[in-house]
Amino acid sequence: MQEKTAPLKSKFPKSVPYIIGNEAAERFSFYGMRSILTLFLVKQFFNPAGNPALAQQADAHANKLNHLFVMVAYALPFVGGMVADWFTGKYKLILYISVVYCFGHLLLAMFDTSLSGFEIGMLVVAIGAGGIKSCVSANVGDQFDASNQDLLSKVYGWFYFSINAGSMLSTIAIPTIYKYYGPKWAFGVPGILMGLATVIFFMGRKKYVKVPPQGVNRNNLVFITWYALTHLSKKKPGQSLLDIAKESYDPERVEGVKAVYRVISVFFFALAFWAVWDQCLSEWTLYAAKMDRNINLGFTSFQIEPGSMSTFNTIFLLLFIPLFNYVIYPNLDKIGLKTTPLRRLGAGLVLTALSFVVIGFTHVSIDHGGSPSMWWQVLAFLILSAAEVLVSITGLEYAYTHSPKSMKSTMSGIWFLVVSFGNLITALVNGLIEDGGWWAKNLAGANYEWFFVSFIGVFIIIFMFVAPRLKERNYITDPYIENEVIADTNNL
């Protein structure tokens, strides 16, 4: 009788600890410097005397720089991903750009009294953070094969945990360091952590699975779209615009590009969310500085630093992700309210607007000389965090399920571009306020929040009309249907 051999137990790749350690330290450095960035710019450069007459323009200038920084950081993952896939491979790009990243932090710590030098440091940090962003998470997947694929979700869980652990610790520690030790140490410590992240990554160099670059792939979104636009005369009756490219490009890839543009039509509405989300790390920090942040536990009392308020966002996210996935969504589905991705997106936009209504009323109180309780901002963070689960996580899921395998990396890059464009919108608004005139007069005080509430409201109204008519194709449930678009008229 032949003995049955027990199946081999899957093993975690030896490279995983280095990747997770690198990510935790890198996220500490990024969110740590962001937690104090706007407050520092106002206090150090734009309104050091705290002159009320300069407050609006000074705050707007600082907010503009903050959002431009985020815009660059989230525009570059698309470029970084292509460079890694075509020319360098992920390992080399992550290592080389991490060194650039460290140099950026060094510039921030060195030029804490020179605005021009500090701005160069911000740009270099943005290049570093954005350059490696799309490669780090993809590098995780590269470490797995058929023998241990079942462990991938667990590792991504730890990967996500490392992101939140790094950001949570930094938003507690760095504002405190800034208060007691000044900007050099407050910007220097994130630089030290980024240096540590680079060392950890380098230490695992002999353990990584390194996927070599594939060279320039002409069957991509940019080349196919460009070909179609420059050969419009070849369009035949009944053909779509992109079908023109099928004569020179892989027809399956052309269909994939069509899927990308269908997903972009959904991503358009996420612009409203990303135009305001990063304000919780800039504008809201300035408001927090004027709020009552004292916490009395009876046996002791302490004050939370303004830059540490965003820690609540991380806490709420860690609570809400399992709550929505295992409680809210299943129970709504059971009672017949199917939580489709588009419904989640719409609900997320409504909650985003509601969070800004809360902030708007606290801003009114501040404008009238009040010092509202920090718990009002905590309430706004609670609502915004729920919106983030509904919009951000749903958006990433939608990009994955509604794009073919060949276009999934492209979709991740485009999602980051949506974040970038959203911050560009807010930077432009703050730039107009900084310049004075009509925008400064009409968006003074809480009118700033009411403007963005109205901005989101316009997107919600358009979304309600457009969503039922959006054409969709789920590549997970319908992977083998070629040249066909599934129209779902029950999205809402």
C-alpha cells in the first residue's frame, strides 16, 4: 500500500521582512514630514509674527505648496512604473530613487530657514516618494509563485499594516519633536527613517526575486491612443475611435485600452474626493491649532499637537475596513440593498461633503473668536474615514476588476493620477486666494468649506444622472468575452 505524502506547507519568501520593514520606515518618513509641513511653512516663512491681516494669504500659500507637493508625488508613480518595467526593473529603481528620497529629507532639515532651499527639498522628496510608489507594492507580488500564492493576501495584509503603523507612529512622534526640538530634528528624523528604509531594502538584495525589465512595450495606453488620434482618416463606419489601432497593435490590448477609458469615466467622480481629502493633512491642521485640544482623563491631562490629529484617520481606517467588509456590506446585501461599487462611490461622495459641513461649522466658530473642541474635528475625521473606505478602496477594487490583466498596472498608475489632479485643483484654488481679489474675498473663512461642499455637490448631482448609464465590464466574472461591453443599467 502506497503511503500518502502530506502536501508541502507554503513558505513565506525570505525577502518579505525586508520589504515590510522598508515600507514601514518609508511611510513614517513621508507622513511624518507631512504632519507638520503646512504649520511649519506658515510659522517659519509666510506669517512668523502671526499677523491676522496676513493669515488668509499665508495659509493659502502654505496650503498651495502642500497640495503641489502631493500632486507631484502622486503624478510620478505612473512614470516610475513605466521606467521600472521598460528600463531598470523594480529593484534598481526603488534603490536608486530611495537614495534621492534621502537627499530630499536632508535638504528639508538643512534649509529650514531658506524657503527656496526648502522648496527644492520638497520637490526632491516628492520625486522620491512618487518614483518608488508604484514599484514597492508590485515588488511584493513578484516574490510569490505558484508554490506559495496562497500566502499573498496575508503578506499584503501585513504590508498594509506596516503602512498604517508607520504613518500612525509618525503623526504622533514628529509633531511632538517639532514642538520640543524644532524643525531641524522634526524634518531630520523622517530623513533618518528613510535612510533606515533604504538600508533595510538593500540588506535584502540577495533574497529578492528580481523581475528583469521587458523593454519598451508599444502595446500600451499612450502609444495606442496616440496612433488612433493621428489616424482618424482610417476610421470605418461602425468602428470606435480606438478600433483604428487594431491594424497595427494587438487587438486584445486595444480592447484593454477601451476598458481603461471606461474605468476613467468612473474615476472622474473620485476627483471630487481627492480634491478635498488631503486637506485633512493641511487646512485641517491649521484649524486644529486654533481648537481646544486638551484631554482630561481625571488622573492626568495633556494636549494633542495639531499635526497629530490625523492619527485619528488611521485609527478609524483600521476599524472601518473590517467593519464595512464583514458587517455593513453583507447586511445591506441581505436586505436587498446591493452595495455595488458605484453605489459605494456615490455614498462616499455624500459622506465627504458631510465631513466638510462639520469642518465648515467649526471654522465659523473659529472666525467668531471661539475655540471649538477638537472632538468636532475628530467627528469630521470619522466621517471622512468612512468616505475613504467607500471611495478609495472601492476605486482600487473597481480598477482591478474592470480592467484586463494586461492593464492592471496601468490602472493603478491612473488612480494615482486622479489623486494628483485632485490636489492640483485644490492648489489652484489656494493660489487664487493667495493672489487676493475675488477669490480671497468670497472664499474667506468658512466660505472656503462651503465652496468645496458645493463642488462635491455638483459632482454628486452629475454622478446620479451618469452612473446608471455607465457601461461596465467585470473582467473577473466575464473574463472570456471578447470585443463586448456589458451594460449594467441597475448600477443605482
